[in-house]
Amino acid sequence: MKTALSIAGTDPSGGAGISADLKTMTMNGVFAMSAITAVVAQNTTGVREIAEMPPSFLGAQIDAVFEDIRPDAVKIGMVATSGLIEIIAERLKFWQAKNIVVDPVMVATSGGRLISEEAVDTLKKCLLPLAAVATPNIPEAEILSGITIQSEADIETAAGRIGDACGCAGLLKGGHNINDANDFLYAGKTGAWFRGKRIDNPNTHGTGCTLSSAIAANLAKGFDLPAAIRRSKDYLSGALGAMLNLGHGRGPMQHNFNLEGEFAKGAE
């Protein structure tokens, strides 16, 4: 079995962050591991408090994984400060990590701010250049590219700016009232659209975590980047389409689904 490491924050409600990552990686057929960047008091409606890990302790977590069970892919989610970003980059370079997927989490689906302003430049300088692909949504891509995104042409321009500036492929996720669910991949000076259908489901908490973790899992299994993206979009669409309803109707959507979006054996 291939292995994947998630480096991200927690979510006690189970729908985003490490919780989403571990479930998604498992359902996509890899052995999932984690290193915690922060303990977050949040649920499907908002972020209340964030307690960051000391950078040295985060580094120790990453070392503990790599020296024992080397990951075939690494997904990086919420990293709130420059010190944490720098230690992640340092340790991943030391271990020569492969198949790195960076989900540059800056604002939660509920609207809560999850990263400091000064950490954005550190992310662009230290972490994104190590990535096989970065997966920003539109608000995040606006911050990273410095342009306002109001059309599909803007999406293409922003993805190109991020990819060229940071030296990595960029999958700019659509939605946010610009298109149905169409994502644009910029890689190696070329671009391609991955078309999807918007699903009318209020359970959107953790969708970005789920997609990026599925991409990491599929890269770990040896799929190339376009195939990993397509498989991951199919997985997420199947989960959303099944209309799982939890909590206040805005809960996580990736529980108990296999790649085809069907309920797994043993699911309630």
C-alpha cells in the first residue's frame, strides 16, 4: 500500500483539516499519516480559536514520519505562520519529499481567517516552489496572484502568474459564482480545464481539503497529475452528490464513500 502524509490543522467537527485529509486518503486507497500544524476550535459554521504548534515540534512530527514510514506523497493544508512554513519547507527538502500538494488555506469556507498576512510571502517563497501542484480557490488565488478574478479568462491569467512566479503547477479551483465547478490547471507553460457540474449541496465544509488530499493520494499511487486531478474531482463530486446531511446541514461530505461515490461496505 502506498502512503501519504497530511501536514495540516485539526477540525473537531470532523469535516475539514486533518480529519478530512485522513478520511479522504484512506478512502482513496493509501495509508494516511499526519503532522499537526495547529489545533483549531472550529465547526461547520466558523473558526473560534487557533493554537499553533511550536515549529520545532512540527519538525519533529515530520521527521518521525519520514524516518519510519516514508510518504509517497505529502499534502500541506493550513499553516498559519512563517515559522511553521519555514520548518515544513526545511524538513521536506531534507527528506527530499516527492509529490507535494499544497492547498494554500487562507480563509475557511465559513469565512474565518486562517493565515497571517506576513506568512503569505513566506508561503510563496519557501513552500510553493517545492510543490508538484498548488490548489488555491479563487479568493486565495487573488491573494497569491495579485489580480481580481471575475471570469474564466482571469482564472487562466491568475493560474499562470502563480505557476510562473512560484515554479509549480497550479490548479485554480472554480466556483464562487464564476463557473459551475470548473478547475484550471497550469503546468509547464500550458493550461487545461477540468470541467465539472455544480452540485446544489450546502455541505461544503472541507471540500478544498478533500480535493487536495485525494490528489495527493492518487499521485502517491502513481497517477500523473491530470489523471490524479480527474479521479479526485470524480471522488468529490460523488460524495457531494450523495447529499450526506450532518449537523446544521453544512457538515462534512466525505465520510464512507469510495472513489465512485458509493457508500462503502459497513457504512450506515
